[in-house]
Amino acid sequence: MADDSIAVVDLDRCQPDRCNYECANFCPPNRTGKDCIVTRGEHYDEDEPYDGGPDQVWISEEICLGESCGICVEKCPFDAIEIINLPSELNQEPVHRYGDNAFALYGLPVPEPGNVTGILGPNGIGKSTAVKMLSGELVPNLGRFDEEAEWEAALDRFRGTELQDYVERVIDGDVSVARKPQYVDQIPKQFDGNTRQLLERTDERGELDYLVESLSIGPVMDQPIDSISGGELQRVALAATLARDVDFYFLDEITPYLDIGQRMTAARLVRELAEDGDRSMMVVEHDLAILDLLADTLHVTYGEPGAYGVVTDPKSVRNGINEYLRGYLDNENMRIRPNAITFEEHAPRESSTAHPLFDYPDLEKSYGEGEFSLTVDGGTVYESEVLGIVGPNGIGKSTMAQLFAGRLEPDAGELDTRLDIAYKPQYIEIDQPMRVDAFLSSITDQFGSSYWNTEIGRPLQLDRVMEQQLTDLSGGERQRVAIAACLSEDADLYLLDEPSAHLDVEQRVQATTAIRRYAENHDATVMVIDHDIYMVDLLADRLMVFDGEPAERGHASPPQEMRAGMNEFLADLDVTFRRDERTGRPRINKPDSQLDREQKREGEYYYSV
Ligand code: ADP
Ligand code: ADP
Ligand code: MG
């Protein structure tokens, strides 16, 4: 086939004992007698080591006709095969290929001493693979997976590039690494003890007290690790990583479960450590506002998750994010998404003020004696508006959502019970023993129609999970199925509690588009609680702001227009935003910069240009 294509067989999905080798039987070259798709047992010599079982398939990238044929991809009942034409701009050999018909990585990010290097892109694209190489854990094989890989060959490849120095240090064994894993939920399974014991093991710089104080970890220091919440675990994992004394820190997301104030603190601590000596910080982050604030340079990664990934040369953070949102990478001359994501300075849409959907009175709710109490000021929700809901963690946002959804009874005030409400809770409860497609078709008879696919299925990338069991889904997959389930209901009001959680940046962008478009096309009213400011900005017509004392008392203001709402919310956080001149996208001002001080003086926290 054209040399710019690759064939990838997912060995976890390929199940020859449960199919009839449809891929091989229908393969056009095979039918003319060629050996394009054969079993691995047939392809390899008996004593030659290879990945996978002898009955799993191997595809010849020389003989294969390429993506335009695609018959094996269609025929495989388990979606195990991908045939992909690589972009012709990518005229180079991979930096690494895991094996025959396995994932290929092109390009590597460049760690820079004293700087924060950001990585922006979807999951499954090779970020961890890159880090394993930069840390010396994995030797790049330059695509020659059948030979013993050597760093010297990689050095030849990178000589004269920005990576040369770093690769020389790796060869000399002169690189030390600390890494914060993406899934902090796994930590309690690996560590048995309390927070203090975990943190004391990594206190190599003598800065633990400072980190514990900054991240407000104090209250959970003596609690067992398996008893603390996701947000607490995230902050503990950050402290444990930043407390280390190494050259190279790799942080696979710093914001999950954190509210905006906590995200800002995490970003500040990472920056401080970069500026303290010659440490290199490398950060994967899906919250674009935080990434923008945090990073000095940015690598965008694109490709086909699970099949191949390309790490671009470093870009300025501003250009990198702008190009990513536009869906077109300038230097690479590469389209990565058909549509651009655009920000507007929201003028309230006309329809949103026209017809009230419902009014609600002042509400009160408390848990137990002297525990948390919430007061909600009464207000009006309009037909066909998207209402954003923001505030710190533990302030009562989910409690209010449950009141509106009819899952909790208010102590004072009464809600209109005639409305049909579709509700996606923060902690998703779909765990029936059922396949995704069966679950979704039990919600709407539109399921599978071209309309449903365009509006919901495709933007939420549900194709590859349809045949999976609900119980087997990863966090991000479960989130997308839950958003789809919520939007598939026929309701007056759609209530989404933290839809961005567990989603990578591309999925957030797509989910935002889906929710926004759904609201517009259906004159639907949507309420969205989220900590991702870009998501809120792209989605919301008006804003509801929470304040109070987390875990003690919360207060919700009536919905207000975006400008006033953002000003109230950001003043509380002491954060100002400016607008990127070219794209209108909001950017966090560096604390105490000239703009920051000016805007605070004028009380314009968000909409100043
Ligand atoms: P990311 O960090 O961007 O989520 P990874 O680097 O973890 O992505 O993985 C990229 C791809 O490489 C995934 O499709 C994964 O399945 C594949 N992969 C990772 N490790 C191996 C391995 N040891 N052998 C074969 N494939 C692998
Ligand atoms: P948010 O969604 O803003 O993070 P929540 O509404 O989830 O806040 O929680 C607000 C406060 O109420 C927190 O301190 C939380 O621990 C407490 N809380 C939530 N649910 C319950 C409950 N069922 N019983 C007792 N306290 C609760
Ligand atoms: Mg909540």
C-alpha cells in the first residue's frame, strides 16, 4: 500500500476464537491469493518472539490497499482493526513503534530546564509513551521494533535538534523523574496508610509544610488515604510529586476534581518549582484556561488515539491553544478538526429573555444538625437558555441540582413539580449489567437514527463503546454515555452536574458543541455545573454564582447575565481574565500583572478587552 499508511490491530479486541476471520476472508488482496491478512502464527517463524497469540491476525502494511479499502475494518465484529492513511506532511519515520501493527509515535516533546512544557491533546495519543522515553524508561526504536533499540541511534536522529542535550543526559543516566499519574483514584489501591505517611516518603526538598499549607491538605493529614475524596486525593498526589527533588517532573493533569481556586493554586505551585532552579516541568492538561496560565511552551498532539500520535514542535502557548481551537496547525499545515471552536463576548441571546420556563422561590436545605446548610435565592429560568453554575467545591451546587431534580426535598420553599427534568448527577450511577446500545435505546426510540447520531452519538464519540457493557466503561466513557443518556431524554429542563470530569480536551470540545447545539435546536433549557471556565463560557447564556464557606454554608444568587455573574464570581476568587485579541478567547491574567491590577481597580474581572 502507499507507504504513508499504517495498520493497527488492537490485540485486546482481536478474538479469533469468537469470529470466522472475516477480516482475512473478505480482504481483497487475500482473495487474489496474497498474504495480506494472516495469523501471527503463520507470519512468524516458530522461535521468533512476537506480541499477541498465534491465532490473532497480522496485517502486511506492504500489501494492504490502505484506508480507502477498509473492508477488514468494517468486517471485524470487535472493532479491532484500524487502517489509517498517515498525513503526507508526516514524512518521517516514527520515534517509536510498540510492535508489529501496534501504536506508532511521531515526534517527542522537549523538556526545558526552568520551564513548564504543556502537552495538549486527546488521551491514547502517546503522551505517557513519550514520557517513558524522556525518563529513560523506554528506548525509542525509531519504528524498527524487530531490532534491539539503542539510545545511540536515537541520538543520531535528534542530533542538532532541541532534544540533543536531553538525549545525551538520558544516555549518561543523568536524569531523575517524578510523575503524577492521571488516575489518582488508583492511589488508595497501591498505598495503605494515612496522608502524612504517604507525603513523608516523598519529602525530599523539605518543602512539605509549604505544600500542605498551600493546598489545604492539613485537615486530612491523619486520615487514611482510602477515606479521602477525589479532590483531596488530587491535591495529595500533587504535593507528593512536587515534594520530590528531581530534574524532570511529569504531571498527567493537575485539575480533575478541583475547583477553580484550587486549580489556580496548583498551577502556581508548578510554576514556582520550575522557576526554582533548573527543573523541567511537563504538564498534560485539559483545562485550557489553566494550561494557558501555566505553560511556557506547548506541544499539540494529534493523530488517531490508539493507532498513531504526532507530537508537534513546541509552539508558544497562545498560538498552540489558538491553533488547536481553530482546528488547524500552522507550521504542520494540518487540519485536526473540521470545525473551529469560537468564543463570543456573549450578548444575551434574544430568545433567552423571552419566555420564562419556570420561577422558583427562595429555597433552604440543610443536612443534619449543624452540618452543611444551603440557601438559594429565588429566580427565573427562561426557555431555551443555557444556565452556567459556578462556585467552589463543597458549597452546595450538587445539593441544589438534586433539589431541582426532585431527588431531595427542600426544608423551606416549594418547587414546581410539573416539569420533566433530565438529570446527570456528578457521580454517575449507570452500572446496570447492560450494553451501552441497549441502555441508550431504552431511553429514546430516536436511538440509532441519523438524527441521533449527528446530534448526540458522533460528537460524544460513542461509536467505539456501543457494544461494551456499562460496567466495563472507563471514567471518560461513562461520562460521555451519561451525557448522551441525559440529552436523549424528552424533558423541559436538562441538568448536567460536571460534564467535563474525566474528559480529555477533545472530548470536552465535542461535548460542549453537542450540548450547545442541542439546546439551540430543541429550544431546550440546560443547566450546567462545571469548573472548566472555557466550557462555561462557551455554553452559558447566564450564570448562577455560589458563595459561602465550603462544607459549612452555601448561598446561590439568582441567575444573572454573564458579565455581572463572572464579575461576582471572579472577584471572590481574585482572578481577572482578558480576551485574546485574535480569537476572543478568555485568558487568565498573571496575578499582579499590570492588566490584573487595572481590571481589579475597574471591577472588570472578565469582559475587559
Ligand atoms: P496517552 O498517555 O496519550 O494516553 P499512551 O502513551 O499511554 O497514551 O498510549 C498510546 C497508545 O499506545 C495506546 O493506544 C496504548 O494502547 C498503546 N500502548 C501503550 N503501551 C503499549 C505497549 N507496551 N505495547 C503496545 N501498545 C502500547
Ligand atoms: P458542591 O457540589 O458545591 O461541591 P455539595 O452540594 O456536593 O457541594 O456538598 C455541599 C456540602 O454538603 C459538602 O460539605 C458535603 O460534604 C455536604 N453533603 C453533601 N451531601 C450530603 C449528605 N447527603 N449528607 C450530609 N452532608 C452532605
Ligand atoms: Mg458537586
